[in-house]
Amino acid sequence: MEILYLSEAKRVDVHLDELIKHVSESRNYEIVPVNADVVLAAAEVDDVPELHDRIIVGTAKWPGVPILTGDEVISKSSHVQAIW
């Protein structure tokens, strides 16, 4: 969703369909659906104000995995370990 948003806003030059194909075919990544568990994890994130970013943090928080990001607000969140 974030890549779609950034791509449509012309903030990144990424083709969403190509990215999804690449990630889907990789053994290093997994596409996680935004399900009730992710939404509940995002609801607990109280130090990231923007909704899309909270969903990203919740997606990493729910399975307890670090997140790869250069976003300063997400990196400072106490709810997830950021790598960059």
C-alpha cells in the first residue's frame, strides 16, 4: 500500500506489479496480508502518528520481525526494531 501511494505521488519510481512479482518469487521476503492481527498490532502503536506508517509498523510488530526503513519516525518507534 505504501509503495502504491508513493508511486502514485511520483515520490518513487517503482512499478508495483514488478515489485510484487519480485518479492513473491523471492525466498527472502514474504507478503503479509493486512489482517485483524496486523490491525490490532497497529492499534497499539502510539508513537507513529501517520496511519499508513502505523500499519507498516504493525505488520512488523505482529510477527516480531525487524523493519528495513529509512523513515525517521518509524526508526524511533519503540514498537519495532528498525534496520537501515
